[in-house]
Amino acid sequence: MPEGICPLCLDVKEKPLHKSHYMPAALYPKRRKLQYATRISTGLLQNENQIKNPLLCFDCEQRFDQNGESEVLRWINPKGKRFPLSEMLKVALPRDYDPTLSRYSGSDLGVDMDKFAYFAISMVWRGSVHDWVMFDGTVRPRTELGSFLEPMRLYLMGKAPMPPDASVIVIVTSDEESRKVWTTPSLHVEADCLNFRFLTFGVLFRVMMGRHMWDYFRDQNCVSARKCLFYGSAKHRMPEIMQIFEDAAQTKTVESTNVT
């Protein structure tokens, strides 16, 4: 096991660096064949293709698990057929009803939205401190976050509150397609903010960072006083990403047809 300085705790003493996953290990179900799709290739995901690399010390691995990851994955249940979070929202009363996207309060439902926020921020942070090797062998270069990086690290270490110029929006998806896939964070610029979106088998996370963020997006923050948790379809909210998977599925069908 290699040793080095953990980029999260920045302990001056070198420690063994564990093989950290970019996306949680639980999102790789052992009994389910997963197809991956990038912008340049598609294929069948093998166990050895997991996106992981020596990165964090043991204490920081446990910190990520205890402060966010285990709670989020408990509600998603990626290895099982049931989707506990969705099942609960289907019968719960929303604070604001909308036919396409209703707002609920995590506090009403006993969902710890602070841990959902922590998990989402940790995912963006991981992509900003390491160049990850993807399924097809291509390298995803780290995302430069500039002055946002250190406040995120301090928040993840429990030394500072969530950065005031950040907002985490959580949408539990109602469409079946979103329940079948997970994606790594994708970045684009919207409303004068950096926007990161990623799916985790039925939950769409959106992390926004910007000095001039609109109040509208601040109000949707899952750690605001309203503890916002939304429920609705994700198909039109991630059109580019969903299109990649649709194209991959079509390619697979054509290849199967040609073989037979």
C-alpha cells in the first residue's frame, strides 16, 4: 500500500493511502451486469474496471462513509430491488405540489439532508483533487475549483460550515430509466455558477457554486431551513447524459443484430 499525504486531512505525516473509489463501491452490484458509456466508447463493466485509486488515509475514508455515504446508500439501496426513498415519497405529503417536481421536507420524513449534502460535496471534491482513470482507460482530469476548493475541504473535515456560495439540490427520480444507471459528476456553467450533476440509481444530485448565485437556487438547498427534497422525473434534467446511454443501448442492439 503506497504512502503519502492525504489530500483531505493534509496531515504532515505520510500515511498508507487506501484505494479510494471515485463513485462508491456499493454502486457496483456484483450480481448485475452493467454497461458503461463515455463520450467516446461503450462496453460491459467488469469488476476490475472500478474507478478507484490510492487517495485517502483510513481515517478520511471512514469520515466520508460515516458523514454521508452510508446514509445516502441506505436510502438508495443500490444492491436491492426496493428503492426505500422513492417508496416513501410516493405516499408522503409534499410541502409544495407540482405535477413535474414536488418539494418535500427531509425533516418531515426523517431523512438527514445534511448527510446528503456532505455526500454530494464529497463527490465534487474527489473529482477536483485527482485525475481518475475511467472504465475505458481514458483519464478524467481533475476539475479546477479555484477558491472554492479549500472551503470544501474544511467543510468535509468538519472544520467549517457548508460554503455559503454552494447549494446542493437533491431530486429523487420518478422515471425508471434513472433507477438503472449512475453517472460521474458532469460540469457545466449555468446561472453564473459551476453546476455539477450526477445520478446514483434514482437520486439526482446537483451541486452549484457561485458568488452570484440566484436566491432561487439557494432556497432549494437541501440544508436550507426548508430541508428541501424534490421528487420528479430526471429525464429532461440530464438530457445530454441520458442521450449517451440511449445511444449506447442502440449501438449494442445494432451490434447484436449484426452478430446474429
